[in-house]
Amino acid sequence: MDAVFLGMNEAGQKVYNWLNQRDDVDVLALLTEKEQLSLIKQLEPSIVISSGFEHKVPKKIIEIPEKGIINLHPSFLPYNRGAHPYIWPIIDNTPAGVSIHYMNEEIDQGKIIDRKEVPVFPEDTAKTLHEKLMREQFEHFKNNWDKLKEDAEAEQQNEKEATKHTKEDLDNLRNIELDEEVRVGEFLDRLRALSYPPRTNAYIEKNGVKYFVELNIASESTFQ
């Protein structure tokens, strides 16, 4: 079976390498830019696998592969469609997880082939949750590969449960006003969700200078 791979993130790198070691699939190309999508029309692969592709794929491209475009999304769809799905479960208390779904013209809204919930613990930050989701996404894909090679059954997403976030939503959280009133639990969750060293997310500003803030939480068992 011929395949094309779209995008590249931590899970995608592992999936891409794993596929290239197999005898039951031939990965014809790795595409990371929107301008490269026309190659799918030229190559006419049986399946396209996407993990971390940051561009919207037009319908005329989605319809080319016989088995469709399979997208790997690090959220428990339909929760946390869109950007930074490892942040919002901590802030919104929505389920975290990984999903495999057919791509359609809308962002992360295609039929779900399979999904798996991943627990979020009080000591998790955006970084630790992201790392867990990337590991689980790879394992989840491997466990579903035999199903994906066939015409995998899928279910419509429940729009009543759907949540979506953009990159701008993250930008709106980053600036912490020193005089704002907050509930302690909600504020700790916000800092956990913005802590992703060495990235500089949360910050306070004083006398025209930005000071970046991170939060470290460890369970009691860490010190035993």
C-alpha cells in the first residue's frame, strides 16, 4: 500500500519512522508545507496520514486517497479541537486524550475511528501532558494500524461536547495582571497550563519589563 505523510510533530516522527520500517506500506513522500499538497494528486497514494500538519487541506485533495486522509490529533475529540490541545484540559477540566479520525474540510471534525482518554494529574503541566499525549499517540496509532489498512469504521463526533481553541486563545492567557483577583485553584491550573520550559508563556510586566513565570508541582511520593 502506498502512503503519503503530512506534517511532523513528536508523535508523527515516531509514526513516520515506524511506517518506513514496515513491509506492508511504502511511504512515498513527507509533506510539511501547504504548497506541497499538489504532490498528493501526482502520487495518488492509497492513504495519507497526518500528524502535526498545520495547514487546512482542501476537499479536492482529501478526496484523492482511496482510504482517505487519517489525522492523528492529541485530544479526546470532540474536546479541544484546534491549537494547543495539551493546555485546555488543565484549564477547562475537559478530558485529555488522543484520537484518530478521518480528515474533512473542517478542523478536527471528521469521523472518529478510535480515541483513548489519557489521565491528567494535579502535578501535570502543559509540558508533561504534551509528552504523555505524544507517547500515547504513537502507541495508539500502532494499535490501530491493522484497522487503518482496511476501510476503518468511524463515528460522527458529538457536537454537543465539542470545544475548540485557537492560538489567540493562548495569547490571551499569557499576560498575568498583578492586580487581578483570582481563585487559587483556577490560578494554579492556569500556571500549570502555561508552564512548558524552556518556552516562555506566562509573564507579568512591571516597569516595562516582562518577567516570565513557571510553576512546578510535585506529588508527595516524589520526596519519599
